[in-house]
Amino acid sequence: MRWGDMRPSDNVEDRRGEGGGGRGFPIGGGGMRLGGGALILIVVVSLLFGVNPMSFLGMVDTGAPGSSVPAPPTRPAAPANAKDDASLAFVQRTLGDTEDVWSALFKNMGSRYDAPRLVLFAGSYPSACGMADTAAGPFYCPGDRKVYLDTAFFGELARRFGAPGDFAQAYVIAHEIGHHVQNELGTMREYDQAAGRMDARQRNALSVRLELQADCYAGVWGYYAARRNLLDPNDVDEGLRAAAAVGDDMITKGRVAPDAFTHGTAAQRTRWFKQGLATGDPRSCNTFAARDV
């Protein structure tokens, strides 16, 4: 994929050097943490005995052998090696291209596309939908209108799911942007209202249609990337392998009954991704109206 020719987005937040945080404050080098009540107790005892409370926390020089004044805590810097820089550039440019495509499509529909932000993190990071972590995989949070992505997932996509390649990675981003498109069009609101009236089996079936539409929207973006000669000959195959690899039946290896699937089978996911790739028309992605997905 000729992603170097794509416009970089300004809507990427690189949080890979930041942790998810925790409660309390670190004490010394052992990682022990004190809550607010314990800190208040230390301050009270210190005042009674005329001792600087900071000496209890090991934060000032007490004159004891080996004691020192540590530097003020700083926020860890984001990774700066060449591999991380390339990952950031790839995400910025892929996201920027989705912005260009969907802005044009929304304009043709007489509307305005409000682009989401994408948060790159490592390990875990808080979101309005709960803690984002590597194990959960990439996701879109409608609560803060952001996509959360640990680029370590790209390695998992290649090693665990057998779907290497830059267009496979771009498909992942485009799928999550597809969920944002659903949010912009009001589809997610309608989904939430309908799901609230359903039992678990019906909600799962409706969730499959939501996910398949996002796959189709990812294909719509791919259609326009291909028209602008940004794809290499093998890119479409990479994307199709990625769509198939994350099908429910592939992930569970058939151990889960279809009624429990929430994202769609490999065949369903590739079918709807192909639909978007073939048409470039968001109207062709109405999985909710389709009799058979």
C-alpha cells in the first residue's frame, strides 16, 4: 500500500508513553501505594512529633546513608525509535485518508463529516467506554468518539491470525472508522434503542449486522484508495485475509454456537468487505435491511 502518499491526520493522540494510571501515590522503589487516608494520617503524626512529613515518604534528604532527593516525577516520553515512528506515521496517514474519503462522501450526501480522534496506546489506557487494553483489541468508543489502538495488535494480526501486510492493518483502522461513520449517521443510536428491547440471542444477531456494516464501510474506503492507485496488487488479498481471520468462527475455532457470535463469520466478514470494495457506495452497506447476511 502506498500509504506514504496519503495525507497525515492531525487527529492522532500518541499515548504510548503513558500508563493507565492507578490510585494513590508510589512510595520508594517498591511500587507500594498509599491512599488519601494514609497520607492524611502521616501528615497528622508528623505534625505531632515535629517531623517533616515528606521524610516519611522518602522524598527529601533525611541525612541517612544512601538517602537522596529524587527528581520530580515526569510523564514518560512516547517511544521514539524508528519502528514506533513508522507505526505512528502509518496510522496518521491511513486515518488522514479515511478522513478525506468520508468527508467527500458525507458532502455528497448533503452532510458534514466530523472526524474522530485515534488514540495510540501501549498496554492500557482509560477511555469513556472503560479501560482500553491490548487483549481487548482495537475498538471505537462512541462515548468520547475516539478509536483506541495498541499497535502491538498489528503484530498479533500477523502472527496469531495469519494476516500480515500494511493493507491488513489499514483494514483494522478503516473498520473502526466505520463504527464512527455509524455514529455520525445515527445508526448506533438506533442500534442501542433496538438492542434494549431484545434478548441476548437477538442482540447478538443485531451486533453481527452492526459489525458487518463497519466491514462494508471499510471496503468503501478501500474502493477509493484503489481508484487513486494507492493499493498494490496484493493489498486486497491482505485485507480479505484480515477480515476472514477475525471472524467469530475463526477466533473460536468453531467452539461457540453461531447464536453467540457478535461480529460475524469469516465468510460474512469477507462478503461485506468485498461489497464495499466493489461498489464504493455506503448505501450498499445496509446490512440491517439485508434478508441474509
